[in-house]
Amino acid sequence: KVLLLVAMFLIGTATVFAANKTEKVDVKGSCGMCKTRIEKAAKGVDGVSKAEWNKETHVLELTFDDTKTYLKKVETAIATVGHDTPLVKATDEVYNALPGCCKYERSSLKK
């Protein structure tokens, strides 16, 4: 009986963690204000449990439940606040409204 309970617990635990996915994404930005804005936008997407952006490497490490969201949805949320990603480019209007310290060199990504 105890063995059955342990087995059921382990299966349940594996099921809970099976949906978590970790990805690293390049996100354009420059400063601490960018870090706050990028992480807030990513964490605002339902299913994202962790978002940590490194301003030196411009890499965002994301952990999310892939049954609730997907990478392009998170990248779209980040672009909406002015930061380009590999899949989604921020509109010129939103990018131009960023504070001067947040401006970065933009590539020719497709929208």
C-alpha cells in the first residue's frame, strides 16, 4: 500500500513538472530599466514562472508551462513594451517612446 502511494506521488510529481520548459532568448536592451520592463512583460504572460534577463549578454532565461503558453507569445509581450526578440520586432512607435538609456541597435527583423 505504501509503495503504491509512493509510486502515485512520483507519477503525479512528474506530471506537474513535465509541462515546465526552460528557454533562453536574445532580447535587445541596454540598462536596468530595460531589465525591469523585459522581465515584467514576460512574467505578465500566463504560464511564465521565471524570467531573468542579463543586461551584459542580453539573454532572457524563461521558465514556463508549455500547456499554458508558448515562446512566441512571450516574445510578443516583450516586443509590445519596446524590445526586439528573434521572433518579434517592436513597432517603431513603441521603440521610439523608450527612454534614451534604453535605446539599442536594432537589426532588420521581420515584424
